[in-house]
Amino acid sequence: MIKAFCTVAAFVMFAHVPALAADAPSPEALRAWHKRELRVAGIMHKLRLANLASCPKQEMTYGLVVARLDDRSSPAVRTAQAQSLGLRDYPTALGVIPGSVADQSGLREGDWIEAVGGISWPLTDAGPDARKAFWDALYAGIQAPTMEIKAEHEGQTRDFHLTGKAGCTASLFMINRKTVDATTFGSRVQVNSGLEALLQDDAELAFVLAHELAHVILEHTGPGKEAHIKDRAARQRIEIEADSLAVLLMARAGFATTAAAASIPRLRKTNGPISRLLGIYGPYMSTDERVAFLTKRAEEVRTQLAAEAQGR
Ligand SMILES: [Zn+2]
């Protein structure tokens, strides 16, 4: 489940997407979308924290997404975003991932982020440089071991001292697309909303996200690797490697490994009728082979983790 894609964003773990059209989505639809984003982000957050020891690259995680109303959006969209997500013209905690550092600090969605690392959001029209200084401070803070935030919380300004937790380097985006697919390029994982909708069981979704995180950890994709991925034999090998590591990653994050095999027939059903008829599996094993492989792998991982637990 990889193709090729690009760009980075170290701290934005998800981005609220269905907001660019001029027609405003209903506040209910925006809230529902936001809930789905938090679900995906929460699962990835667990995977990144639990698998630190396996990751070649690490970064701080705070589980906080800050956003403000987009100046370029139509008035109708801005109103819908303000009503449904609590976004304002100044930086707001749009997402606080449950169980994250931000969550444990007491920050809540809708809190106004007044300052980061002593750099305040300019309330008067101080020009773009003053705003850039704030965002720079936020990016710097989110990569630092600790972060100082001043935020308006329940009507009162409070100081929040956050100590980040190291996690695997990976950014995650859910995009509004019905096809059941996920894509990884370098450390960026993109999940289509159709995939999230299909896999209602968190452990099954965790397997797919773990598979993508495995591509990140094993550095299968990224600049310069495009030709390699197009090679059929190489692609088949990396898909098996990703499946194999994914089962271990999900287990370490506390998800039931049996869900890996269980997700495959469900994913398979979404392939086009012609692919199904012709038995085309792309770079993956056939459904039966993949289920057998993942079932066996789940057993191996259970044995490995039990042995590790005994050794401690
Ligand atoms: Zn893959």
C-alpha cells in the first residue's frame, strides 16, 4: 500500500481538509470529519511512541495541532469552521490527541494559543513578519524537548509547560478521497478517508497504519527511491517486509495482532471487479497467501513479545 508522494510537516499530524470549497460544509459534517481525523491521528500517535526503539529517525511528539481560520476561505466556510471546530482568527488548539503530552498538560481543543516560547501572536496588524515569528516559534517548540505555551483556557490565561515525548518521525494526513488507499513517501503517510471509513475496528486500521509506518522505518520510499519501487520484484519484497514489521509495530502499541489478517479480506473487497475477476493483487500476495502469512506472523510476534516480557 504505497505509491509516491511528497512534502513534509513535522508537527501537523493531520489537516482539516474539506474546507477549501466555496460551499461551506455543514458544521456537523466538519465535526464528524474532525472526529475521524482524531481517530486516525490517535492510532498513529500510539504506534510512533511505542516503537521508538525501531525507528532510525525520532522527533518530539506533543499531540497538538494548532490552526487558525484561513484568510482565503469564503465567509461561509469560515463561519462553519468557527461554529464546528472553534477556530478563530488567531491560533487555536484544533486537535489535542487523547493521551498525548498536550492532553495531559490540560490543553483542550478550542484553547487560544496566545504565545509559544515567549513569542506572542500579534493582535494588532503588525505585518506578516510578526505572524511568521509566532509560527516559527511554534515549529521550533514542537521540535524541542520542552515547550512553553501561554493559552487562554476556559476564559483564563494560563502557562503550560510541556515536556515532549520522543516518537518515530512520521507525519500523517487524511485526505478526502473515497478510494481505499494509503500512500507513503519518505516519512509522510497519507490516508484516504475511504480507508478510515472501511476499517471501523481500531486494530485493523492500526495494522494498515503500521504497514505504512514500516515503510517509513525501513526507508522504502522517498526521494531517489521511485525507480526502485517500480521494479516489480523489489516492490513485492518491500510489501512483505512492511507486512512483517507492521505486525510487530501494532503489537508493541497494544493492538490485537489477529486484526492484521482480519483486515485483508475486507480490503480486498474494495478492489475493482475486474481486478477481482482476474485475480490481480498488484505487488501484494494473494488474499489467501497474505492472510496465512499475517496469521503466522501474528503468532511469531506474540511468542517474541512474551519472551521479551519474561526476560525483563
Ligand atoms: Zn505497502
